[in-house]
Amino acid sequence: MSELKLFNSLTRQLETFTPVHAGEARVYTCGPTVYNYPHIGNMRAYVFADTLGRVLSYKGYKLTHVINITDVGHLTDDADAGEDKMEKMAAEKAQSIWDIARHYTEAYWGDIKALNIRQPAHWSIATDYVPAMIAYATSIADKHCYELDSGLYFDTSTVAHYGALARAKTEDGEGRIEQVNGKRNAADFAIWRKTPKGETRQMEWDSPWGKGAPGWHLECSVMSEALLGLPFDIHTGGIDHREIHHPNEIAQNQARCGSDHSGAHFWMHNNFLIERSGKMSKSSGEFLRVQLLIDKGFHPLAYRLMCLQAHYRSELEYSWEGLQAALVRLKRMVMGVSNLKVRHAELASPPVTDVQGDVAPAVLATLRDFGAAVEDDLNTAIALTSLETLLGLKKVDVAQQLAAIAEMDAVLGINLMALSRTDLRTRPKTAIITEDEIETALAARKEARGAKDFAKSDTIRDDLIAKGVEVMDGDPLGWDWKLDI
């Protein structure tokens, strides 16, 4: 295999991945703030990070992947303004902030599982690290921070090249930072927020600067250092983190290390998922969640495939028609693998293992093309075409073909070797008929057809169609749900 090339947002160019520690890959991913359900745009970031991790494993690196859970400190405006998101939701719901965090963390983990995202080495929970955050802030306070009535602020003029990642000092950079009386520089940010006089928060701790809570940016610097060491290999996040959150992390890392190093060798960002109706924003009320896709009858891995069809650095436009097309493509892939499994069993071929031995040139060619695609900054769109080429090969050893498919799928994470067409038949929430009722109706229809009572057969078919069931004569699956998009 050739070198792995990745786009570094910090240098704005493709670079060869060379690990900090030989044979290892240490990756930190900014995780969710668990004040609400994640929408599918949020989840694109974790499909991307998972794909990156899978590619690193494919390349033979021992992967240590950390994803954080922010359960304190993140304000309602990413530009360091407004209320704490967790405190605000707890007040609205009249619930314990700890219960809020637990509920939405579990929901997020459910989406992680549904999208076949691998478990990281560590889920780092922000509130578990508050003492470490206070110690971290104390270590840099004298040289890099100053205190105001509202908290401890980081002086961005004390580090080199502040905002280089985001090209700050622009209207889209510093201009979005909260305006606070007494700040030395417009871009300065709070690393500790004092609880205002007369208020009591559910999450607050004693500190050298008074009772309060850590800033959002401090959390990731502390947890990445604690679990991966500084410097580590790759820091990932959504492109929205590139403007404020990650530049502030870098500033803290520079202060902590006493150098100009950003803390990670690569900073990688996935682009936005765009949805024209405006339902990608949580402020819209009914926003697009993975569970909503499932409720409409879409298997969640169709969404994963939809993400893989675009390069992670490209905007991806979401539509129900696009998701349906991805589901059709997924079904075809699953059918292709199922047919190969049948042939493998009929031929009594040797067990499917790693691709090895005297491999057919056509299989090797697809593996080379696949490897070249994922090594070229995770070009999964091209990698998928290599997989489909492999699925369509004729007159090659079936065991080798299946082993090669398994190797590719271990990178793409579509779960092709385990899925069946029946697995993809996801019951819509609005369905008014049970699976047993459908099977009974189809059996009656088959009996009517056998008796040449075509009027009764047509009536049964039309009734099923009216109840959202697609009857598929001649297909071993027999029926599927009609999807309302």
C-alpha cells in the first residue's frame, strides 16, 4: 500500500500521515453537547471520524480514538455568548441537569450504534475532568490569562499566530466572539466562568477564581492531553469548529506546552450537511434525527452510505429522494453479497478468510483501486465504485471475492457481510398493518392466484398497497414497505 494522504486544515494542504508514535494513531474527536438529540448533520461528523479511524486501522496502525461528551460549559452560542446549553435545557424541562445529560448521551450512543460507528477507546465525559481542568487553567493563568468579574479569560495576544486555523481577525472570526467589558482583545475567551452573584447552578465547582464552571474550549484541551498526550496525531470535528472552538484549543495547547505547536499534527474537518427546508437546526423544533429516518422506514445504514457517497470535505445536500437512492444502492449491494454467499455455499468453497495466496488479477485490481481511493484523503465516493466493481466480477474465486468485499467493508462500515434484505425492511412508524398480517394476506393471494381467482388476488394486492405495502411478485423477499417521501 502507498502512503496515506490527509488534508490538514491547519496548513491547508494534503500531507502524508506520519504518526507521532511509530505504529500508532492517536485521534481526538469533538463529541456532542448532550442537551438535546443530535441531528443527522451532527452525525455526519462521527461517520467521518469513524471512517478515518477505520482507514488508519486498515493501514495497520494501532488506533486510540477518543470522543468527548460535553455535559457542561458549552454556551447557547458557539461564539462564547449566552447561557450554558445544559443549564438552559434542564431549566426548560424542570429536570436534573445530570438526568438531561444521561438521557441525551444514551440517545447519541444509540445513533452511534445504528450507524455502525465503532466504539472509541475512550468516551471522555467533561464533568469527570473538572479537577484536571482547574489544574490546567492554574498552570497557564499567570502568563496567559487575566481575571474579570465574569471569569478567567485567555489573552490571545500571548500566543503565536492565534486563529491561523480559522484565518481569524476577520468578520467571520473575532467578530463573532462575545463582547465583554474589560476584555483585552476581541478574541479573548473565557476558560472559567464564575457563577453570577445571586445565582445557583446545578453544575458548579470551587476554583481559585470563584465558584463556577469551565469554558467549553478548556474541556477538549484537557481531555485530549490526558488521554492522548501532547502532541497527538489527529484532531477532528465539524467545519463549524474550525472558526472558534479549535483555534481556542490550539491557543490553550500552545500556552500549556510553551511552544507554537498546535497540539495535534493534523486538524481535520468535515463539511456541512445541507437541508433546504431548515429542519437541520435544533431550533426548528422537529429537526432531522436518525430516529426520524428509521420512523419513516429507512434503514440507518442508508444514511451512512449517503455520507460516504460524498467526500467528507464537500458539502452534502440532504433530501429524502437522495436517501431513498442510497437505500436502493445499499439493497443492491446486499443482494450482490447474498448471491455470492449462495454461490459460495453451492460450490462448497473454502472458508472466507483474508485475501491471500494466488489472488485473481481482477480482484487484486479492485483492491488496489480501493486502497488508492481511501489513501487519497479518504475518497470514499471512489472507493464505493471499486466495491461495486468487485461485486460484479465474474469467473473469479468466490471465496476470494467475498474476502475482498469483507476487507473493503471493514473500512466503509456498511456491514455488508452481515446484512440481509430482510434487515433492510424497516417498519415505518405510520404502518397500520403487522408483518404477520401481511404474510397471511400474501398467502391468501397466492391461494387465489392458484385457483385463478384473479379478482380476489387483485383485491388483496390493492388492499396491501393502500396500507403501504409493496407486493413484489417473483422476488424471494415477497414484499417491502412503500416509503413515503
